[in-house]
Amino acid sequence: MKRIGVVYHPRIPAARALMERLNPVWPTLDCAAWTCSAWDEPSIRAQCPGTDLVLSVGGDGTILRVSRAVCEAGIPILGVNLGHLGFMTELSADDVTQKLPSVLNGEGWIDSRMMLRVDLQSKGGGGRTGGSVMPDCALNDVVVGRGAVSRVVYVRTSIDGVLLTEYKTDGVIVATATGSTGYSLAAGGPIIFPQSQDILLQPISAHLTLNYPLVLPSTVVVELGVRTDHEAMISLDGQVSMPLRDGDRVVVKRSPHAACFVRLNPPGFFYSALERRLKLRD
């Protein structure tokens, strides 16, 4: 018997409806299933032991949450799209009951996506204590930039301990190939093949400083030091954020964990779907 997790977006009625529609299906597939809201990452992690597959029911945002929660356990994710873009999802809601038996019988391939590891260091040394607890990994991107006040921050950026520049900017994005079709793309960055292990460094509206994206190898360590006299922020995957103080440092490198997705479409499907999906932004 397989153990399946169903993680759903709690504010999409169709996600709950699909979850309930699947309840009578699991016994016929000789499966046991657990369910959880995508917004409860600690509960998802607690359910991971012994889980063979996680269905992510929602959109790309739901996938990001699920990926952070299950990556350490190495559980493959099958994305069901109820959102808009669906860059990372694989099936529509109508496809699930038809395609599930094939997936559970081993059909498809595993798409492994690099993730980023994040270490926040407070001014004076040591990790940040107190306040919000922040995940230490991201699938799309890590952004260091200004907060609510519309003023630039200074981000002293080093690569492997060597100073690159001090950006005077709205922010700096460190993205994976997966994240290259997200915020980084909107900021003028390139699209990178999704299985690439490269790291993308992208400033946001940099003023009188280096204003070009850099594509870096996966072995680099990127350090972002904040200099500001007003609010600054760090954001992971556009979902989890935390204030930064003057002198704080954010260290980003390749995570030892990867996000694993079950794919039924061929690898080249990314290219054929790219234009269609990007047009959905208009």
C-alpha cells in the first residue's frame, strides 16, 4: 500500500472539492491518504515520514510551499493546476483520476530542481534570534530589498568572498532556474532551462551601479550585506518575509536538497508551453 499526501490551497474552493472527490478513489488504488492545508508547512513536514507521493492541489504558489516542506524528505510532488500560469504543475483537475493509476504504477519521470539554502546573519555575528522563524530554503528565489518605504537600499554583494559591487537598488534577486520565469523575469532577467544548476543574480532597478543579470555556477556562495537607515526585507519565494536591519547579511548558496516533481509530459514540453504560459501574464 502506498501513502499519499494531498496538500491543497485552503482558499480555492475547487481544491477542497477535488480533495473530497479523491477520498473514495484511494481505497480502489490500494492507497492510504492524508490531507493538509498548503499554508501549514510544519504539519506537512510532520506527515512526511513514510509518504511516497504528494499531490499539490492549487497553483504554482502551492507548489512552492509544498516544495519547501517536503524537500528534505525527498518526496516526489505531482502538481495539479487550479491556478493561472501552471509553470510547475503537471495535471489539470480533470486529468487526476485518469492519470493517477499510471503514476502510481511508475509511469513518468522525475524532474529534479535545484533549491537555494539561505542563512541570515545578524550584525555583530550569529544567526537572527527571536521574531519570525524563517525557512532555510527556497525553490524560486531569495530577494533582499527595501521594505514599505520607497527608498533604495545599499546591498553589498560578494561572490565567493570577492566583492562584486554595492548595489544602490530597490533590491537584489538570487534565483534558481525555476525562479527565472518569476520575479527575476519581470525585473529583466533571462529565462534559464528549468533543470539547469545555475544561480541567477538580478538587481532590481539599480541606480548608477551594475544593472545587468549574472548567471553563476551552482558552486558559488553569494553574500548580500544590507546598508540602510530605513526598513529593508528578505523574502523567500515571494511568500515568507522578514525585516532586515542595517548590517545584516544574507548568505545564499545551493541547497543540499532538491525539489522532485513527477512529470508525464516529455522534457521538451517546457519549450512548447513557454510562450502560451507567458502570454497568460498579459
